[in-house]
Amino acid sequence: MVFESTNELWNINVEQLRNNPNMKPRKNPMHNRFVDTSVDVFKKFNMPLEYTDRGAHNYIFRNDDFVIRVSRKKFSLLSNDEFDGNIDDIDDDYISFHIKSQDEVMLSKACKMGISPRVYYYGNILIDDNIHRFCIFESYRTSLFKFIKRNKMLTVIDDIETTHYNNLQEIIDDIVDQMEDLINNIVSQNIVYYDLKPENVVINYDTNKSLDLKIIDWDSDFCIEEEFMKIEEYKECAKFLMMLIITAYMNIYLKNKGFNKRLGELYNEKLLPNIYYLLFDVRTEFMTIILQYFYNSFDMTLRSKDDFDERNEFMKEKAKTNFVRLIEKCIS
Ligand SMILES: Nc1ncnc2c1ncn2[C@@H]1O[C@H](COP(=O)(O)OP(=O)(O)O)[C@@H](O)[C@H]1O
Ligand SMILES: [Mg+2]
């Protein structure tokens, strides 16, 4: 099959985008005739060929203006029906139209709400004779993870004459405020973002300007519009749990307690029965995240959500105790 680059790609005016980043994203239909060649895409956006980040599911290429995010899994140009017939659902090499379009719907929603960096383009790209799904984003300077880990906070207030902030505390307070605003926004759409870790938050910073935080990685496995979010009490729990998860990452992996005080303000023991309902009865993805990343630090040797048996009362009681210890650690 011979592929040509799409008109959509050629019609993008890169200069215009740089000057006017508010342009609407072009949603490229997932057709099976057009695929942009990697040479065309990388040349168009003046992108280095070395990736800057390799996440669990994507390669990230980046310059000062743009990010190219390429799905690591191959994308099949078979139609949905053909895909179902030809490619095993559990074939780890491929990602389906269905999943990828769900991902893109979620991302477009986040972009429209202004809580994701802007997305300019979705398309198919040919790399090493394989087709992958990709999109072009607005580039942010770094992730919250690197910002904290590499002490970038210090560089923001380095030049005290020209800085927007007076001290480190003001910076951390602003980060916490913005994070809470982002979470409130997500919650208001009845969406739960389960994987809220510092790697999935990006930051722009510049001399004499305030920080600007956004959330990335809107893939539909961990960003879900949930029925239970229609009920106010569960909304409050989900907000608390999202805040708990990012606070736990900051505490355990980055040894940073910046979020602890705010989490303490959001906490109320009365939330616990509803939280247990979401964790054990609804078995939301919160359970996966907490088991996966945080139970180890409390001698709970379970490996995955599947090892957890909520009918085992002993296990359940131990999980509750560990969970409350996680909260206590994160609010003190
Ligand atoms: N728009 C962006 N601006 C700056 N850095 C980004 C951007 N998008 C992704 N990154 C970097 O790439 C990493 C992985 O991106 P992500 O979209 O989370 O992929 P994955 O799904 O593979 O985790 C992030 O942790 C961040 O450091
Ligand atoms: Mg990620």
C-alpha cells in the first residue's frame, strides 16, 4: 500500500499556531487511506528525531512549541469489523480504533475545558512500516514530577527581582490551588481521573509570570465518565481520592509534603463509609491505583487488584486499616 500525507497535515500553518495557539484542533477521521509519513510530520513541526520521554503507552517528541505523542502500540487500518475478526483483543501489539477514538473523545473534552494542553491535530503516522496513531500538542516546559524532583522551583525564584513569587511557599501554594481547580473542573463533568500522578501534570513557567498547570494523558483506561459521580456524596469522595492519590505520590516518591495541608482540610472521617463503598463495592479504578502504588509501603504484599478478595473479611479489614494509615501519612 502506498501512503501519502494528508491534506489536513499540509493545511496546518505552523507559524500561525505559534502565534495564535488558541486554534481549534483538527479532528482527523480515522480513515484507512491516508497516513502521514514520519518524515513529513517531523519536518513540518521541526521536531528532533530522538524522543524526550517514553511513557508506558506513548513516545513523546518535543521542542519548545510542539509535542508529538505517538502511541507505542500499532494501529490497524482495518475497519472495526475486520479488526474484530482479524486481531485478537488481547493482542498486545495493536490498539483498536474503538479504544483510540474513546481516548480522543476524552482528550478533546479536556482540551475544550482548558484543563489539558491544547491539541492541534490527530492523525496516523507511518514509522518503520507500521502505522501508529499520533497527535500534536502544545508543548509545556516540564512535568510536575521533574519540576519537583529537579528542584526547578528554585529556578523560578532565582532571580528575585523579576519573579512573580516571593518565596517557595507561594509557589507550592499556587501549585496546590491550581491542582484543586483542575480537579474541581474534572469532577464537575462527572469524570474521574484515576491516575493523577506528578508525571501526568505539566507546568509552564517563565520569568515574572505565574505558573500554569495542566493535566495530560487522558487515555480512557484511567479517565472515565462515571455514573456514581451524579451523586453529590460520591463526587466529594472522588475529589478527595484524586487529591489523596497525587498527595501520596508527592509524599512517597518525591518526599514532598506540599499537598498535605490541603488534603487535611478536605478530609473528614464521615467520608470513609462512602469511600469504602467506592473502593470495595463498586471496585473503582481507585482500588487498582492504591493497590498498585501505595499498599507496598504498608506491608500489604498484594500485587494487583485481582489478588484482592473483598469477600475475605480479614483482608478487607486490613485494607481499610492500611488505607486510613495512608490518609494519615498524607495529611500530617
Ligand atoms: N504537552 C506536553 N508538554 C511537555 N511535556 C509533555 C507533554 N506531554 C507529555 N509530556 C512528557 O511526556 C511524559 C509522558 O507523556 P504521557 O502523555 O503521560 O504518556 P504515557 O501515556 O505514555 O504516560 C510526561 O510525563 C511528560 O514528562
Ligand atoms: Mg503518563
